[in-house]
Amino acid sequence: MAPSSNVIQDRVAEFLQRFPPFSLLEPAERAEIAARVSIRYVKAGTVLFREGTPPGDEFYVVRQGSVEVYEEGPPRQLVDVCDEGDVFGVRAHVAREPYLATAAAVDECLLYVIPVAAAQPLLKKSARVALYFAAAFAAGRPHQRRRSGASLAGGRLPREGPVPVPFLNDTIVLNATKKVLTCPAEETIREAAVAMTEHGFGSIVIADGANTPVGILTDRDLRSKVVTGLHAADEPVSAIMSRPVKTVRAGITLAEAMIEMVRQKVHHLCVTADGTDGSEVTGLISDHDLLLVQGFNPAIMIKEARKTASLPQLASIREKAEELLAKYLEPDVGALYVAGTVSAVTDAIVQRLVELHAAAVGPPPRGFAWLALGSLGREEQLLRTDQDHALVYEGEPDEAVAAWFRRLAGFVSDGLAACGFAPDSGGVSASSPDWCRSLPEWKETLRRWVERPDDHDILLATVFLDYRPVAGDAALARELTRFLYEEIARTEIFLARLAENALSTPPPLSFFRNLVVERNGEHKDEFDLKVRAMIPLADAARVLSLDHELAGENSTIRRYQRLAALETGHRELYEEAALAYEILMKVRARFGLRQRDSGRYIDPEALNKLERQTLRNIFAAVKELQDVLRVRFPAGRVR
């Protein structure tokens, strides 16, 4: 017997629930869509719609099989390959214009066909779903892909303006104490006090038979009401407990908890299943908990780092910074703010290590600048990856002076290692003579890189040129930058070689179904997020920023934002690149926190459909950026 229409509808709804944008819908809304779905079988080679034709009254979801979307050309250009769960054929309806590509079945396919009329009410009701449909993956021209990038990642659209910087207390969600000591109202004060002592608790919640709170007894109550003789230890706890209990929901923020305690004049908040005193106790928040959480305030961390003389304490502060990162990622705080906060803590640790060395051996023999390189130089080091740093000192070269600064660098490097930052495997460290030089020596090095760059020089330049002064005299770093731009203006070859290097890692656009993974070694079958996606974006931003002489702007995201303002013809591309890099920073941080490593390598199987599509969009943006570099810095300028 054939299955009933209700059974088919339930199967369709169950399938759609697994994939965006249908996963963003309420169950009733999803069921409404499923009821309107028709199922279509098509043979390999069947054309679903053709480039240039007006849109019909339906769009598609792949249930089984795969569909190619391509521009007919000539030459024929593959745009995407859609497989299970992919949505295609939407863009033309959203834009109200003909299809920009042709869609044809690669093999036998089972498609869910959805009437546009069924989706239109949901587009008006749900902004998230509307943004997602606007993405129109399969017929995605660049401007459509840019519109989708923010919604796919849960971020903002460029036209919505800057995201306001949140206050720390507004973002940190408190994790209530799971272990809550409870007792019935008829238990004696003595029995309750003994239980509190045995378990090391400062309070006990008095609960009824359904484990709903009716009162709370604290150490303060025992001191003020029992030890003073006002009540006997044999009386029931109900005689001295505080009531009613102040209850809150789970997931309350630090700011909300602080306000509630002040308003209610209490020192404890009882967390219950629904936030009321009529539901089961699930946790407890004390004013002591709030004090502990306040230690996650970056201003407090920086203050502690600047005054401590203890390496373990500095390590503890950086550990807190990583915990803070996890808390910031949960409410989806902007990556620039998160990166700036975490970098400020790391900077404070470096500055304190420099001060501790001077306190131990005496002041430095000359003025100097400690330069953060790489991701820390760009203020993008969310996790504790390896160290990259250099040092410039004023005056002419002097071996005794250089040796003093190399010892300083060794002390700082050891301190950073104690805080979880591994020394750079390539030896990029101010403790090495190659990275600890006088100002004239650094100028000569920069002149050589710019005038006669070989492959090794370009590699070193990509590491060094994101330098940022962290400790010492920042004027030395500014003088280096001034000199660098003077040298770059005298020749075309340096930027051309940097562009050539930026083009050396093409995005894996031809791999539509699977991400390109490592083929062997420790990370076999894992995807290298840093090399495949982040470095191409950072390299392109560096070259273009140097071309525009954007001195003092190291952040990849801010570089693209500045470029968008300067080059209106590429404004949307640069805005997309800024958003793409922000997404990648967060993806890497989330995986790194989950895996307890740098987050560089990720298991493709751990990505959901939405994350995979987001990466596809990012790869397409990288390709467009590299096309810009090819036009601006043609290969003929390299030699």
C-alpha cells in the first residue's frame, strides 16, 4: 500500500529540517512548506532551467543525486555542483530577473520542487530565512554571494553599518553552579550546617518534595541568627531561612545577575527550570561567583599582568584570556573586538616580561622597539599559536648591545613559552641575530628585499611586514615604515613579487563536493584552514595595502575595510573579503577551542552543510581577489 500524503509530508519535513534555510524555520512553518512540496525524478542530462530564460514559479532542493550549475559561455564555466540538501534556482526569483546560469542533472536525481508562492510568506516573516534565500547558491553571481556571506555565518551585512562594541558584562553568560545543596524545611539548623560544612558549601537551598525552592540558608544567616543566640541549632531551618528565594533563568548574563542582586538586595540567585520559584532547582549563582567572573574582565587581566612578577600568574592570565575568547564566541561578538581584546592581554604580558628583565639585569643599553610579527602583529592571534617577533634598536650596529637585546628576547620568549606560546619552528625570534638588528641594519635589509628580492627574501618579508610595536619606542617602528614606503616607491618589482607569492596558493574552487585535504602526514585527511583560506586573504590584503601606502594598518579585516573606501570599483569584493576573514577567524577559534590546539586543521566531516557552503563562498572571493592581483601586478613586472 502506498504511503499516505501525511507520511510523505512528514518525511519531507524531516529531511528539510537537516538543512538551511529550512533548519531556521519553526516546525509548523517547515510543515507548511513540506505540504506544498512535489517530488520530481529527472534523468541525467535533464536541464532544469537555462541561462537567460525568465524564472518559473518554483525552485529546487536536491534530495538525491547532483546538479551542475554552469554559465554556457563560451567557454562553458562551472559555477557550482549541488548535491543532497542544496537549494538552487532561487536567485532569479529574488532578483526578479532571468536565470544567470543553466542547471542540469549530472546523474539521476530526486528533487523536491517548492512553489515560490509557498516560500514568499516566510520571506516576509523571517529575516534570517529571507537573507538565506537571497544567497541563491547555485546561480550565485559575486554580488549575490556577498549578500549571503554574512547571513551564512551569522554575521552582519556590510550595509548595516558597524556592530556596536559590547560591554563585557553584557556578553558573558554565567554558568550556574550545577551542584546545589538542598534540604527540606523541617530539617534542623544543626543538620543543615553540618551538611554545608561536609560539602564545603556556603549556602543550602530549602526545597519542597518537587525540588522547587522555598527558601535559602547561608553562612551569613548562621552567623547573624544562630551564633548570636537569636535562634537555637535544634530549630527547623524554616525558622531562619530567607524567603522568598530570588530565582532566575539559566543563561543569565553577568550584567543581568549583578543588576538583579542589587535590585533584590540578595547575595544568591537560584536558577530554576523556567526562572520562577515554581519550577525545579537547577543551579545557584552567588555574589562570590560574580567576583570570580569579574576576573575575566580584560581591563583587570591587563592590570594584573602589568603588576605581577610571577610567570605562573602571567600564564594564568593568558589562560583566562582564552576562556574569555570562548565566552565571546558564544554570543557572536565581532571578531575585531575579540581579537583586539585578546591581543591587548598578550601585549601586556610581553610588556611585563620586558620590564621584569630590566628589573633583574638593569635598563637596556639603547632605545629599542619590540615588534610583534605574523598574526599577533596583525592582532589576529586569538589562540595561543607560535611566537613570531623581532627587535630593532637605535644607533649603529654593536655586538655587545645586540647580545644584550638577544638575552632580553630569550627571556621574553621563555616567558611566552611558559604562557603556552610555542617558539616558532622556523626560528622567527628576536633572540636570533637575523631578527634582532639595529635600525640601520634593518633599513639595509628592507632595501635589499625591495630592490633584489629572491624567493627567500619574499618569504621573510611576508613574515616581517605585518610588524607592530608592542614594547619600547614605537618611533623606531614608524621610521622603518617611512623608509619602507620610500624604497617601494622606487621600484615595481617588490610588490609584483609579493603579488606573485600571494597567488601561489590558488583556492580549491574545482573541488565542489569535497574540501582539499592533506594527503599524508600527521594531519592526513584534514583541511588546512590557515594555508588554504586565511593566508591567501591575508597576503592579498598586505600587497594591496602596501600599494596604497596604508601605513599603520595591520589587521586584515581593517585593511579590506580601508581598501573598500579607497577603491569603490572593488568595494563589494573587499567588503566580502573582510567578512570572509572574520568568519575564518571565528571558525578557527571555535575548532581550536574544541580541539585544544591552534585550530589550523579541521576535519571536513565536522562541518555542517551551512559551514561548507560558507567556505565555498570564501574560496570564490579569494579567486576574485587573486584576479585583481593578476591584473594590477602582471607577471611581466616580476622580472
